[in-house]
Amino acid sequence: MNIVTVCAVTMFFSCRGDISEVQEINRIDKIPNGVAENFRLKYTDSTHLKAVVSGPLYKDFGNQSFPYQEFPEGVYVEYYGDNDQVSTIQADYGIVYSGTDLIDLQGNVVIKTHDGKILRAPQLYWDQTNDWIFTEERFTFESDEYDIEGVGIDFNKEYTQLRFRQGKGDAVIEE
């Protein structure tokens, strides 16, 4: 009887860690409902091309209670403005939160506009609902009017309303 009890107790405790690992692996919230490798997605509106998103890996977690799309190995975006003017965004990592229309770009983020503006930052957020872009991280911003570096910047997507929190550099000011 003692041997049976010892074996049962030993099996119970030795399997305990394995069961929790299996439960963790089988969690539904870790499984994307779509994965694409070496992808190229085109977004259109009324037959007009608005953006082309590409990268090595795309994961769609739209099946989650807080749905999102992830670009774990980097993302490159060409977005088209008026008169098909092309601007680009690239980052080492990206995540789009569908429920809030917030995009979080991380790692060597670079935005280049069709008219020569360049913004570099380690992380950048884009609020798609309000067309507002911001970071609290270090940044550099170059354009015909600005050559600024600092910490914290926010602006609209047309770059007509810029706010710098801690910045230094050169700016052209019209009188």
C-alpha cells in the first residue's frame, strides 16, 4: 500500500509542471488566426491605392478580446497622398491595435515624406483616428524648415502642426 501511495504522489507532483506547460502552449490567445510570410498588402479606397504594407512576417490576432496585427520582424509602408505622392515608414517591429486604431512602431523607425522631411526615432505611435503621430523618445527631424533633435515630439500627418518638448537645433521662422 505504501509503494502505491508513494508512486501516486510522485506521479502527481512530477506531472504538475508538464500540465501547466501544456496549458500554456494550448492557450487560444497565443494562436493567430492568420500568418503571412514575405507579404505585400495593398490598401485601397474607392479604387485608389492608399498604402502598400510589406515585410517578412505578418500575424493577425483578430481572434483576441483586444484584437491586433503584429509585424514581429519589421514592416515597410508606402502611403499615397494627394496626387499619388509617396511617403514611407519603416520599423524593426510594428503592431496595429484594431480596436483603438493605434499603431506602435519600434526599433529604428524612419519616416520619409514625399517632400523630403525625415523623422527618426526608436519608437513612434500613430493615432489613426486623429491622424496624430507622437513619441516621448529621442528623435531627429529634418526638413527645409527644421533640423531638430530632442526628446518628445507630436504632429499631424501633414506636418503642419509640430510640437517639440525637449528639442534643440535650427528652425526657419517666417516673420
